[in-house]
Amino acid sequence: MQYEEYKPRENQITISQLFKVIIGYNRKSLIRFAIITAAIWLIGFLAIFLGYNRIKNQYQTDWTYNISTFDGSTYIDGSQFYYPDLISIENLKIVQDSDPDFKDLDIETIVANDGIRIVKNAVSEKAPYKFTLYAKASYFKNEKQAISFIKLIIETPIRKINELVDLIDNTQYLVQFKENSVSYEDLVKSLQKQAELVNSGYSTLLTSYGNRFIKTNENKVVRLNDVLIQTRDEISAMQLNGLNDIVDNNSYVYKYDEQLPRLKTTLANLNKDLELINKKIDAIQTEIDRQINLGASSVALDALNNSLAELLLQREDTNNKIQIVEDKINLGATQDTSEFDAMLENYYNTLSSLTDNFTFIQKELHTSDQKVFYSTNNITKTVGGMSIVVSLGLPLLLGIVAAAIVNLSMDLKKYLSLEKEKKNEKDNTVKEA
């Protein structure tokens, strides 16, 4: 069986000829194809990149907090943390004011149009919350500005913790010692309160952070419990609880001339108390004698005797107080308190040093473990718009199609006509031969 050679019919075009017409069968057509393709590609790319993507693109950031003093709901001062507050208009304006680069951001419009939103998801016990922030790209001039703004939003809890830590002041009783004390009793009480504050403060830190290694204000690295033990030993060595006995036993008066009126008032009040106690004692003694004469039971007498014993103790205690105050009035002006004053000042300096170290350690612990863990190294990723591949490829494809249609519409007939003329010339040449 023989096959005839296939010959295209008149005005019929092959695929190769069609392709040649599409891309340009001559220089003019080829340039036209290139210009149309390039123009549509460029316009399309800019339209997608600067138009569509600017509207549709969102910056997405995923993160978790790892902050010792912040569990996702409460700050160190007990105030509550609500994650929607991160993108409140008040906080966004605080962030905006922190950097001149943000001055052109329209915060009111961003908030009104939900330009920034946050989603919170439970993750695990170790990282109880994972947050995701979405920010529309159209509100920012570039990605760098968006990342800077988003990062400051996310780190709001850390900044607040630092602000709270800066407000920590453990010197209230030291200040009271210097400025608000009117008696030795006040001075001693201030020292005792300050010592209690430091001791209890270390116990709280130990409970919160465990016996970890910490750095002191002398740049030494030690365990927290060792600092607590050393501090308690230094405080115990001062024997602060015995200072009032020293004051009373030696009839010391702080600023005698200023205290004398108060001492006289105190003495008068104690004498009134003593007079009242004596009257009660006389009354109970009379009642006991009457009950005995009436043959009262031992149960009734026991109650009266107990009341009498309590009053006798009160009278003894009041008499002791009266004696102490009288001695202070009579001897206080001549007593040399210089040695005692020096001892109190030394204790003040010791407690001041211990307080400084405690405050340093407290602030270090409150701020040392503050971290934000981002899901990506670049902090943000772009979602919602077209990828760069699609942004480049789609306009290129449209450009090629458009250029092909133009070339076909403008050149197909011309090309077929030229091809026909070439064929006729070829046929005539064959016939003449």
C-alpha cells in the first residue's frame, strides 16, 4: 500500500508557520511582539505588585511569650493583661509616638477598618498561648516599617514590666528612719520593718524563681538561697528586737527637748490607767470577800480570782511603764546616747546596703527571662496577595497572548499572501524548466 505525500491546501497554514506569524515573521512584527509583551508584562506586574497586592497583602506574625513575671494574664503588680489591648488605639498611638518613622501612620483608620488584628490560640502547658497578628500591608510604606511597628506592639508587655520594675522602691522604712521618726521607738521600728521587708522579699523571690544562680550588685554569681541565708545572718547579728530594751533600760530619749511634752502626756495617761486598774482590783477584792462570807463555790471564786490575777499583772506592767517614763523624764536629758546613736546609724547603713542588693537582684530576676519567640526569623511573612512568581508570570503570559493576537490579526493575511506568491513563483520556475 502506497501513501501519498501530504500537501497543505491553498490558504492552509501549518503550526510552524502559525508560530512564526505569532512571534513575528519579519523584523517589524518581531519588534511589535516584544514591545506589546514587555508593555503588558510591566503594566500587569506593577498593577499586581503596587495595586492588588498592596490591597490584599497582609503581614502575619506568630509568637509566644516566655516571661517569668508574666503568665499571659497578670503583670507583676497584679494588674491584668488583655491581649486586645495590644492593638487598642491608645497603645497603637503610644507605639506610634515612640518612633518618628511612624508619624504618617493613620492609627484611627487602621483601628476603624480592623487594619491590625490579633488571634490567640492555646498551644501547650509550656507555652500556654500562641498569638497571631495580621496587619494590612496597605497601611505601611514598606515591610521594614511594618516589622518595626509590629514588633513594638508585640513587645508591649515587656516594656510595661520594665516600667513596673523601674517603679520598685524598697526603701520606705529607711526613708521613715531618716525623715519621719520622732522617738527611739520609731527609729527601732523602722529598722525592724526594713529588715522584715528584705527577709520576706527574698523568700518571695525564692518561691517564684527557685534556687537559681543570680548576679549580685557586686557582680558576684551565687545561688539565691545562699544570699537569703547570708542576709538573714547579718540581720540576726544586729539583734534588732533587743534595741527597745536598751532604750528603756538606759532611759534614752531621742531629741529630749522635743519629746519632753509627749513623755509628760504619756506619764499622765499611764497614771490614769493605773488609777482605773486599782479601782477594778479593789472592786473585785471586795466581791471575793463577800462571796467567801456567803460560802460561794470554788467555781465562782476561781473566775473572780482569774480576773484579779489579770488586773494585778496589768498593774505591774503599768507600774513598770510609769517607772520607765519617769526615768526618761528625770534622766533623759543627761544620758549620753552617742554610742547608741552610732549603733543605730550603723544598722541603718547595713540595712541600706542589704536593701540595695535585694532590689538589684529583684529587678534582675524580674527582667532576665523576658523573651518573645517568633515563628520565623524574619518576624513576619506576607499572606493574602499573589506570590512573586505569579506576579511575574501572569502578566508575562497575558502579554504573550495579547501580542500573539495582535500579530495574527495584523500579519496572518499578509503572511499567507506572501507565502502564496512564493509558491506561485516556485511553480512557474519549475514549469519553465
